Amino acid sequence: MIRRAELRRTMTSIVCGTMVFSLTGLAATTTRAESVTVTIENLAPHNGNFLTPFWVGLHDGGFDTYDMGAAASPALESLAEDGNTAPLMAAFTASGVGSAQSTILGPNGPIAPGELASFTFDLDGSVASSRFLSYASMVIPSNDAFIANGDPMQHRIFADNGDFIGVDFFITGADVLDAGTEVNTELPAHTAFFGQQAPNTGLDEGGVVQLHQGFLAAGSGGILDDPQFANADFTAAGYPIAQIRVTPEPSTVMFLASACAISLVRRKRGRAQ
């Protein structure tokens, strides 16, 4: 009769031996497979700005969300005025330059001050269409304030040889943009997340993308006069908006390999005693 301890040792040898064989084969076929997590943290203070669900896309460096001083695209207009990422996602798909994209929601949809939101992608770092990260989100409440990277090659997460690089960066109030598509009246009926009942109900502006000049001064009856947004003046020096991190996730295979290594070390120690 085989004792339980002996059976356990035998099964460990079989499983770990299989793992060694499998890992050898895996290294030859899927060395660039990565589970990569994008995490967004809203750093605004209490009673500060919310962020709409984040659009993120991985691409080859050829997807441009906006150009400073130029009119916003219809897709960007929808995001900046109403937080609608669907047109931007459609444009990304049609471009053919990206490998993956997602709209990342907060715990209750919008990402409130202090909240985190994340999404994990399975990417192949050796493929050019996975090398760069782009993002976009509406700053709310507002008429058409948003954050996004204008340079499509600003945030590289994989090297040309497929090695993971990752990114970790901060967005401040000085980075908030105005889409130039809607007049900044801050009237509740025209302002998303401030009383607007339907999309695209603000006054058309016909302007261009530029740095946002901030909300109406307190006492003007605008956003800053609402106690819920008393600390939403993102023009204040050093005002924090968000932190974005792209990090690798430990793979199941490596976890099992580590478990086997620990088990084998314990067996050797047991024999030495």
C-alpha cells in the first residue's frame, strides 16, 4: 500500500516534471504573451472632479485622438461633451492600427475622487499593434472638458523587441483640455453630470481643442458653487487629476512553476534531515 506522503511526493514529481516540459515548449511559442493591467486612480480631492469611464487603446503609434489647435473629431466631441466612448471605439476599430481597447468603468460607472478602476488585457508584446497606450476621459461635471494624450507615441508599454516596459504617470489640472465644441455656460441643462437630461444639448461653439481655462469663478452660479464640487477648481496649482499605471500580471504558468520549485526544495530538505 502506498502511503499518502509517498503518493503526494510521486504526484509532485509527475506534475512538476510535466511543468518543466510544458514551460520549455511555452518559452519557444508564447514568450511575448503578457497579461497587462491598466489602472486608473482618480486623485482629485473630496468634492472634486469625477471622471467618466476611461477609454484606453493599445496600438502601433498611429492612432491620434486629437490635435491641439484643430477642431475635435465627432468621436472626440461625443466623449468630451457626454462621456460617450462608443464613437471613439468605432474609430479605433476602423483605423486598423490597434490590437485591443476597452472602456474602463469605476465601481459605479464614473470614477469618483479616490476611486480606482482597472482592466486586464492579454497582449502579445512582439506585435507592433500592442506597443503604445492611448487614453481619453471626460472631466465631469463640465460642458466639454477632457483629458487625453495628443501624442500617440507618448506612452510606450512594449519595446520593439517585445520586452515589457510599462508606464506610470500623473495627470494634473494643467493637462485638462477644452474640446472647443460646446460653450462653457455651466448651465445645468447644458452641462453633463450637473443637470443635463439628454446628450448633445449644449450650445455649439465651433472652436478648436485647447487647454481648458477652468470653471466659472465661485459666486457666478456655476459648477464651483455646488457644494458637491466645491473643490473642483482644477486650475489650482498642482491640482491632481489622475494616475495611470500599466503593470504586468503574474501568469498562472509562472505561479505553478514557482509552486513546484518550492515543493521540490522542501522534498530535498526532508531527505537531508
